[in-house]
Amino acid sequence: MAELRLRMNGYIYDTQNGRGGGNRWVYEKLKEDKEWYWKGVFFFKKKDLLSSADDPDDPVEFLICKKGEDSYFHIPRRFLDVNFDLFIHSSISISRKTFCTDDESVSIFKRLDQLVPNESIVAIGGSNDAALSEKAFQSIIESIPSKYEWALYSGARVDAVLKNYFETGKNSEAKLQKYLNKKINLKENSNLSKALRSYELTKTEVILNKLKEMLAAESGYSEKLWQDEILEIILLLYPKYIHAFKETNVPDVYSSKKRRLDILLVDSGGNIDIIEIKKPFDSSVVTGVQYRDNFIPMRELSGTVMQIEKYLFHLKGWGKKGEESLTEKYSEKLPKGFRIQITNPTGIIIMGREKGLSVEQLRDFEVIKRQYKNVVDIITYDDLIRRLEFTVKQLKAS
């Protein structure tokens, strides 16, 4: 494509002059006025015409510009009635939607003209470092509301004010939200989601295989190595945590002693939680014998829960002084200005297996987990595997 042309159908009823029914009126307007401002988007002069008025049913065609040696189409500012020259690389797919919204009610470059300084140059695509990428330009196009969308915004804004004074049956805000939801669903931006889905599937499968291998050979791991490996998996599964600090000392609020937390987790907001990771040793989490018709937690589980509850109690008691102490202690490993906050921390316990448990034992174990849910999240290794397998299944199905 060596030339950039614009073809448009002139079957537009001219309310001012009462013309309609064909393209001839466009030629007459250009003959009389020697220029035509089409919908506030394009500004044409008679000399730009390529087509003739011989057949009023043929589209009207204008020559905008020719491709330069640099492979850019240089569109003079007068065509768009803006204060900058526009350069669009020939690799860009150019259509009428490049210049205006779908309903042709908003000029994209007119909007841009309000932000760009006078006598400047705007380039799109190509290898020019100063050029806007095609992806970025497409994002701009999709973000500009149509005339209909502007009307919805305006209606919702006005209704929101009026509802403070009158009982109204209209719900313009719901109408706007429904339109926006539909607009978002219609966007063809699946490339990013597909790429991320592929990454997530690979990541989850690698973690799942790693966990299964570890459980099959747990006796070959020391307690420390086991904790390190499982912690790495947890940080991948819970991306909100950005740091994990080991062996953190917390003062006992009732004595001069210090309690040592195995692992302190810090999320992106600076909030902290604690985690206890135990080797499974093929042990279950509830007893095999009932106590008053109930299966109760194994001693190791109840002891770990009690231990974490004490840690959380002392952390909360440490308060602001603790926040300052922890922030200072880990300042070299945290971003500048980052602050650790003790805001109602919770605990995570990774331990035990569910292999061989009866339906009744699993039911009682669920009761135990829910009992501590507001303080501690108890996760068995079998639960971790189920979560990973379900995620893999969902990712493959989508």
C-alpha cells in the first residue's frame, strides 16, 4: 500500500440543505465550499478528491497521503484539524476506526490534540524510539467512550445527585455498569490471558510434581531442608507474600524471655503472618480412637496450634514497638520506606497426611479446622496436592 486513501459513503441526509439519497451532494458541497469537514473527524479540500461525481452511487474517495521512504504515512495536520503532524507506520492496520470511535462520534486525534503541545509530531508503530506502539495505541482507542457511553456516564452522574432529593424509578448506574461489563467481555485481549494461563499451568504442574516427589522420599530430607523446600512452594502458591524471614525473636509479654518464630511472612502491604511447616512422617492429623464419639486432633497438631496461638498473642502484644523493631531489623532486605505492620496476624500450619482416614475422621478433622479458621489455616499435604490437581484441571479445561 503506497497510498493512504479514505473511502466513504455519502448517503447522508444533509438537514441544513435538505439533500439526501446519494453521494452527489458531497461533490456539490466541495464545489461550492471547496472544503468538507466530515463529522468533526476529517477535514478535506476539493483538491484531495480522487473520485468523480459521474456515478452518485459510488463511494467518495479521498487521497490523504503517500508512504514515505521511511515506511511511514505522513498525515498532514490539516486532514485531522489538529496541531501536530501524524506519522503511522505502514505495518499498522489502518481503518476508519484508527481515527474515530465505532459510532464516528469522537475524533481520537482531536482528543489527543488537547494534550499534545502545538507543532509537535505524533508517531505510531515502527522502529522509531519515540513512536507509540500499536498495542498502546489500540489501548487508547478502546478506552475512549462512544457518544452512547458518554450519555450513560452523564445519566448515571445526574441520577446519583437527584436520588439524594427524589424517589426515582431509574437506575442509570446499573445500566452503565451493564454496558461496561458487556464492553469488557467483548474485548479481544485473550493473548495475554492465554500466555498467563500457559505459564500458570506449567508452574502448577512443576510444583505438583515436586511435592509428590518430596512426599515419596520424605525420609531423605532433614527437617530444615524440608522446611526450605515447602516454604518455596508456599511462596509460589501465595504470591501476596513477598518475603519470608526465618528465626524471628518475639519478646514474651509476661517475662523477659524471647519466643523464636520459625518463619515470619510479610505481604506486599507490610502485614505479617506466621507459618509452621512440619514433616508429615506419614502421620495423620486426628486420632484413630474416638473420645466420646469424636475423633480428636493428634497431640502434635493441637500442640502446634497452641504454639502458633501463643506466637500471635505475643506479636499483638508487641504492638507499635514491634513494628519498628522488625522494620529496622529487616530494613536491608525491604524496599526503602517499607514498613512492617502487626495488623491482626494469622497463622498457617502445613503438616500431616490424610491417608487412611475414614469418612468420620475426615468430617471431624474439618470441624477442627473450622474451629481454628479465624486464627490458623491448617493445611495437610494431601490438601495441598488436591488444590494443585484441581488448579491444573481447571487450567487445562479453560
